[in-house]
Amino acid sequence: MLDYVALLEGDARYAVIRHMARATEEDMVVDLREVVDADVISVVAGQPNLYEFIDHAALEIVMADIGEARLPKLRARANVALRRVTGDAR
């Protein structure tokens, strides 16, 4: 979950994350609630379906953990998810 929010920096909408995660609605709600309750990410004020990292250092740690080898695969998955949800591709 954190990988997807980190990768979608600024556009981590619930629908896009769900397409990337390929998870059930129930699993998505549970997973998002866990990381929000852990104060790693938060819901963007006034936009209940948009998520962001609370701490930039945590974002950097997650991005480093993704690694160069996995990053292209996740970016491709993000592009597919964005196209499906918004018609926008990065």
C-alpha cells in the first residue's frame, strides 16, 4: 500500500491505488486504515479519497525500499491504473 501511495505522489486517489493493488474493497479499507492509524499517511484535507505521506522522510524510505529494479514495473502499473481511472497517463 505504501509503495503505491509513494509512487503516485500527489495523485494517490483511492480508485487508482485500488487498481494498482488489485485488492478487494474490504482489504483496501483495512490496509488504508492501518497505515492512516499508524500515522504514516493521511487523508488530504477536504479530499476524502486522496492520500499523502505525513512525513517526507517516510516517503523517501519507501521509495528507496522500492528500489531501481522494481520501480519501472510499479510505474507501468501506475500508468495503467491512472488511465483506467482518469484517462491520464504519466
